[in-house]
Amino acid sequence: EMQLVESGGGLAQPGGSLRLSCVASGFTFSNYEMNWVRQAPGKGLEWVAYISSRGSTIFYADSVKGRFTISRDNAKNSLYLQMNSLRAEDTASYYCARCAGIVWCHFDCWGQGALVTVSS
Amino acid sequence: QSALTQPPSASGSPGQSVTISCTGTSSDIGEYDYVSWYQQHPGKAPKLMIYEVTKRPSGVPDRFSGSKSGNTASLTVSGLQAEDEADYYCSLYAGSNNLGVFGTGTKVTVL
């Protein structure tokens, strides 16, 4: 059974940093493009970052560009999100999500979510 | 890229049908047949229900169906059941082309 498990969420101060991890199992992680998607409390889904299967192509939402860094280690079946210069508006549940499809993707596997709270 | 527009809420009685719309533009939904739909129960991760406008992943009941007309995609839930009460989001996403947007979300209530 394919599975994604996030970790690393918690409380951070404004301007602080956190690193999220997402470990994949049940499928060949290195074959898939991966994403981070977030959801602020009571709000809708927002795409955050994308990384290609080999890590050579990366994109970010404008709201996090220059502050967040997505990366992956295919040998460890792991996806990461380094979050720096955190702001209150970054408070959200962060989900790693697998892209299925060629070019156009649908998210067919999601992690359980990691809650990030940015507050002093 | 602007979010796709969904009605904030929809409702129906058990056994009835409910249809949720997802409106975009001629540059997104109108041009591409790759809309997907996600169901999210409170406190849970989203779950893929429909992809490429009309396709259902294995394990999703055939009560869930998708369609598209012009710039609007739709999700229909037939034979509503209590467990269908959830938030639903549409999406159109091409990661490798840096094109992606979610809908605003619709809360479905089973009366």
C-alpha cells in the first residue's frame, strides 16, 4: 500500500525556521514528481512547491518563493521542505502529495499532514 | 493564476443527487481535460475522487462522476450517503509546466 508520512511540524516564532520531512513507502518514490500543498485553518488548499522525479526541476508558489526550499533524497525515499523566515500567514497543515500522470498531474496519494504554527 | 470558482456550499437529502460546479476560464478548464476532484473530511487529508475530468480511481464508488462543459467542470454525487458530507475541491495542475490551481472549495451537507 502506498503511503506518505510527514514529520517535523510544530511551533515556530516569526522569522524562524522549520524543516518538514515526508517518507514514502509502497511505491517507487524516484519515479514520481512530488509536491507540498498547505491548508490554513478553515481555509482551502494551496499548492506550495513542486519537484520533479530527479530533483532537477523545482517551482514555488509566489507566497513562499525565496523563503522555502523543496528537496528530495531518492535513496531515502524522502521529500523535504525547508521553511525559513516564517510568517504568521504560513500557519497551516502541510501535506506532501504524489503527482500521478504525465505533464498534467492529479494528486493520488497524500500524507496525513504536518501542522505548522507560526506565533510568538 | 486565479483560483477556480466553486459554490461555498451544496446540500441534499440521503439518496438524492448533488452537483458541484468548478468554473475557470478558456485558458484553463476550457482548454484542458485534466480537472481532478478531491474529498476532504474534517481533520483528514484530501482524497482523490475524480481525475482527467471523468475517471474514477480504484475504490471510489461509482456514485461519484465528473463532467465538463466549456469553462466549467462538475462533480456529481448520486445516491447521497451520510459519509459523503465533506469538503470538495477541484484542481487543474501541471507541475512540470508550473501551472496549477485549486478551486475555492464546496462544503457538501447531507440533510
